Amino acid sequence: MAKFEGVYVATVTPFTANYEVDYKRLTELCDWLISQGVHGLVPTGSLGEYATMTSEERAKVVETVIEAAAGRVPVVVGSAAPSTKQAVDWVKHAKDSGAAGVMALPPINYRPLEHEVIAHYEALNEVGLPIVAYNNPHDYKIDLTPQLLSRLSKLENVVAVKEFSGDIRRVHDILDTTDLEVMIGVDDLALEGPLFGATGWISGITNALPKECVELFNLARQGKLQEALPLYRHLLPLFHFDASAQLVQSIKYMMELAGFPTGPTRPPRLPLPEADYKAIREAFEYAVNRKQPAN
């Protein structure tokens, strides 16, 4: 059985109008997501705006989510940081706080050599907490190829990969060459991924539409393509926003449309142009009310 099976939500971080972390709203968000059937929570990823936080804020966000989950679902903590030592420290904090695992990027500041990537994960591995290696070659300068993942999978605590390349063939290659669990990382492969062997999904849009996303993933895992396909096609225009550079503003706006606002994004992320909000509204209407977006 997979350790991190099902739909894990890469949670947004709620802010007040004055850009302070809204810990009360964060607790409410966790409660709501769990009540809607999600299988796990992933705070302090890029969608959670970890890079804008002080160390104290980031630690308290992690602790708040773990406390709110209260053992009902696992919490996998984003551990990205500029240096390996800092990343190790965040893994240690996650372990001490009661997290089930961490979602760990490779070195993020420059294009590392392969032996540097391996050394980075070796250091994280020493902490003793299960690791979901995060492959995001679009936003960072390294591609965790199936061949490289095969080497990383030899580390005891590297148990899964969040696959964000957008290439569905990667799922087959990773499963063929490693013993890692595959967690789909791009929302617009939420049908194809589980159909072809992914056992998990770390999702952004699920912040706004958790019930629908869980239903889709479960149908896909069960191979019920005819039931899953209509739901997927209505969600797909919304899912595409998860792969854009403006995913944080987009998803927080979707949450507002869903009746669960979580405040603004912290600068340098600013409000989007009105044309972008219009496109999100149309996609949201299509997902929820099955109303075709205007051309």
C-alpha cells in the first residue's frame, strides 16, 4: 500500500487585509478540506507562499496545520530553502512537529550537478522522515529524471515523487525504473495520472473544489473512465491555471468564488489584470455549473 495515497492539498496560506498570516482562517481551511474528504495536507509549498514568510511565521504555519489535522489526515510539509542546511532544519522541524513526511525540492538557487542533487537528498534523508522528492523542471533548474530518481530511490526515506514535468510518460518510466510512489503534481493530469499508476495527487485547485477533485481522483483510480471523463472535462479549464506562474493569485480567487476567501497574496504577487479574473470566473462557472466559457 502506498504511504501517501490519495488527494493531498497543497494548501494556500490565508492572509489578512494587512498581509498578516491568518492562523485562525488556516485552521478553518484545514477543517473544511478534511470534512470534504481530502486525504492529506501539504503546507509551505510554493502555493503556500513560503518564500514570503519569516522563519517564525513559517514554523507556526506548519504547527498550525499539524494541530488542525489532529491525526485525521497526514501532513506532508514543504521543506524548500536556499541552502541544504536550511532545508535540513525544516525537515527536522517537520519531524519534531509531528509531520508524516516532507515534500522536498532539489537545490533551488542554481543548476546543480547530479552529485550535488544526490548529496542534498542524502542530507535530508538523514533526518529520518519520509520524503516526497519534488520534480519541477519548469520553475527550477534541475529535472529529476527517472534515471536520477532511480538513484535517489536507493535512499531509505525517499519514498515518493511529486511529478510536475507535465509529461504523462514520466509516470510509466518512474514506475518502471524505481520503487517510488508517484504523486501527480500538475492538476491537468489528474485523470491520466491515476489511470496510469499514480497513487497520489498533490493538488492546488483542490483548495477551492475539494469534493469534486476527490471524486475525480477516486473514479480515475478505480478505472471508471466513463464516469470520470465528463467531470474531468468540466474541471480541466480550471486545472490549467495550476500550471501558470500566477497560480497563487488564481487559486485564491477561485477560493473566493467558492465562498471560502483566504485573503490577498503577499507582494511581489499583486492582483491580476481583470481579463485574467474574467477567464478564471468563466472556467469556474464551467466547472461548477457546467456553463460553457465564452469564446
